[in-house]
Amino acid sequence: MLFQSYIFILLFFPLCLLGFWGLKRQKLLQLWLIAFSLWFYGAASPYYLLLLGSIAWNYAFFRAIERDIGRVTERVSGSAMERAEYGMERDSSRKRLLLGIAIAGNLALLCFFKYFNAISAGWSQMKGLEDPILQLALPLGISFFTFQQIGFLADAYKGEVGACSLREYVLFVSFFPYVSSGPIVNAQEMLPQYRQIGRQRLDWAKFSGGLYLFALGLSKKVLLADTFGKAVDAGYGNVAGLSGTDAWLVMLFYTLQLYFDFSGYCDMGRGIAHMLGMELPVNFDSPYKASNIIEFWKRWHITLNRFLRKYVYIPLGGNRKGTARMYLNLFIVFLVSGIWHGAGWNFVLWGALHGALYLVTRAWQRKHPRQQCAADVHVQSGTKKSDVLSVVQHVLCVALTFLFLNFTWMLFRSANLSQAGEFIGRLIGGGFAAPAIQIIEAFNLEEFWYVIKILHLDRLPGSELYLCFGFLAVALWLVFFARNAGEREKSFEPNGKTMFVTAFLMIWCVVSLSGVSSFLYYRF
């Protein structure tokens, strides 16, 4: 099931809300949310039982680790310092073995589904077969719920989780606002909220703010991401026929599509949680406003960055073993991120490029700590830089970072390195020409085209480009200058204006749902 679907908006979520705010007992409410979460997942994916099997596997190991901690606690007496010296948690070989087996099982499942198709295609090619022997559909949200459970087990191993009932754990893994799209949450931020279910009263201000945030996310997904997506699909469907102009536009369109699609879906998830009286972590914070790659990764897919830092970078040694080791650890993190996103050398190259630029930027910042690329007034050699020069420097840094992101997202969208190379060839040598009609037609939405017809704007030269560049101008303004959805929701006040905007966006999106694509990040 998708958030941007008739069944979710008109049936699933209204029923969920009625029951959630109508029932009173905590256990019953938790079971209510579990039932709806499993309905949500089962309606969208044939791998319904896979999620339940993954939950059973991980919860069994969690309880085994928990029992092991309990046995050591019973054996060891004395002060906290004596217990720490004894190493009752970290030095338990049995506990480490249990954690290792559990994580290995999670990674084996993830790698099987992530990379089976690539291995099958390669094997078939070696055998001279035109089509792969077998192709498997990627289970919905497998990357998200696998990482989430690995993090849960690691936290349990360190004693950061405490008691957790099976009911709470199933809800933690399957909760429908994030099971298919993220953010990647941890037990410390979600379990306390699940234990407050049934105790809180309906906060109409928070509820209306959640509905407003859902409407903003839905409009980003339906009105912007899917419109850009049609143009991107048209371009990648005929890479060899792209002019240089088409190639640059398609690359830019995909950069915008990916952001509005993923951030819009996360906004919808956060809005849903707010209407249920809960809070999810922010996953995007205007990432394209970043002036360097380090700042970008503090703003883009924030919870993935948090996960990789806590469970990959720090266990590798972080910055505790010298500068060279720190840079190596950072580069490994980016390679892991690339491999996590997909099976293909294009994803490995994407991770390597981001890692390389991240290391260069990190090294430059360490060497020049007072010369950051930002719109500040710097002091160098006793001379105060002008505000104008500082702003120009900032704009240039943002533009260069955005250009780099455009290029590397192109690797994301390309089916393989061969197509990426062909696309780069069109970028460089495609020549200048008017945008192809197949690309600009994606923006000729009926509700706008009728207005152009009524006002006779179609009689003006270049009228076929009006909507294309109108969409592009609005999208760039939202990306670089406007407040993001999370910031708007923070300052939200339930009044006539905001209620009108919410209702208008909801109605517009609902009547546009018939042309909606699936969630783009399902690929990754």
C-alpha cells in the first residue's frame, strides 16, 4: 500500500484513526496499530511472511541476549565499577556470538534479495542466455527494517534497550508510517512513545499540524516528484537520442524528483505519526542548500547517516586511531552506503565519489578551520571580508555542491555504468537544441493547459515550454529559498489560511492520484 493511494487516504487511515482515538486500553491500541501495519505491508508486498519471519528471528536473538545479560548480572555482585571491570556485558563471548549470528542472518537475507538478480543476470550472460534464469522482486522496505533491527540488537547488546515485549517489538519494526520508507528509527526514541499509547489525549493542534504536514508531503510527491519523473523516464527511455540540452535537463529533473519523492514520503510519514500522537525523527533538512558535501550529509537521509556513524564508523574505530585510519573508516562508510543502495558498479562508484569528496572536504576543513565555505563574515589577516564577497562565495559553493550531486544522482538513475557513460556522452557532446517534445509533454498537466488555452497563451512563441520551466522555477525556489515542510509545520497555526491550503492541496492531489508512480526509493 502507498500513502498516495485512494485506499490509504479514503479507507485505511480514516479507519485506523477512528479505532486509535476511540479505543482506550493500551494493549488493545498497540494490537490495533500492529494489525493496520501488517495490513499496510501485506497489501503492498507479496513478501508479507518475510517481514514476520525477520521479526521472529531478531526477537528470538534479542531475548537470548537479554537472558545472557541477566545471567551475568545475577552472577556478579559488588559496585558498578567492579561489575564494569568484570566486563559483564562486553566480555561475554556467548553474547557476542549471539549478536554476530543474528546480524549475519540479517545481512544474508538483505544481500540475497539485493544482489540475487545481479548474480542471476551475470550467470545467465556467462551461459549465453538472453534472459536471466530467475529474477526476484525486492521485498518492500527490506533495507529499512533490516538496518533498524540490526541497530536494535546492537543497542540491546550494549544494554541500551531494556525490556521489550513481543508486542512492542512487532510494532517497532512494522509501524506503517516508516516500515516502507524510513526514517530508520531506534528503540530509544520509539519504545517510550509506544508505551504512552492510550494515555495521551487527542491534541487537535498537533493533529491538524500533522494533516498539514501530510498534505505538504503528498503535494511534493504527487504534484512535483511524479511530474518530473515522467520527464526523466522519457529521457532515460531514449538516452541515445538526447541532445545536450535534454541530457542536462533530465539530470536536473531527476535530482529534483529524487528529493521531492523521498522527502515528501517522509513528510507524509511524520504527518501520519503526528495525527497518531507520536513523533518521528526528521530525515531531510533542505539538503540542496548545503555548501559542501559534509553539510549535505548532515541534511540528507539523516537517519541513515546516523545509523552508519553509530554502527559502522564508530565500531571501525572512528577517529580514535589516527587521521589516516579515520579517513579510511569514512571511505568505508560511503562504500557501504553505495552497496546498500543497490547491486551494481554504478552504486559503488557513487559511494566512492561521495567518499572521496567528503575526505577532501574534511581534510581541507581540518587544515583551514577558519576558512569555511559559508555566508559568514570572515576575518583573514586582520582584514574583514565584505558581506558581498562572503555571499558570492557561499552561492558558488552551493552551486558547485549541487552540480556534483546532479552528476552523482545520474549514476543512481542509470541502469548500469554503460548507460551512465552513454549519458555523460550526451551531456558533453549532445549539442544544444530545443528540449524534446517527449520530455516537455510530461509537464502539460490538464489543469494548467486549460488555463493557457483560455488565456490564449498557446498562441505565443515557445508556449509549449511555459509549464516545463514554470515547474522547474517553482521546484528550484522550493529547494533553495523556501522553508521546508518540517519548518513550516513547526510554525503551523490552525487558522483559516492554513486549513484552506491543506484542503486545497489534499483535493488537488487526490484528483491527481490516477497518474501517480510508486515510491521511487523502493529501488534502493
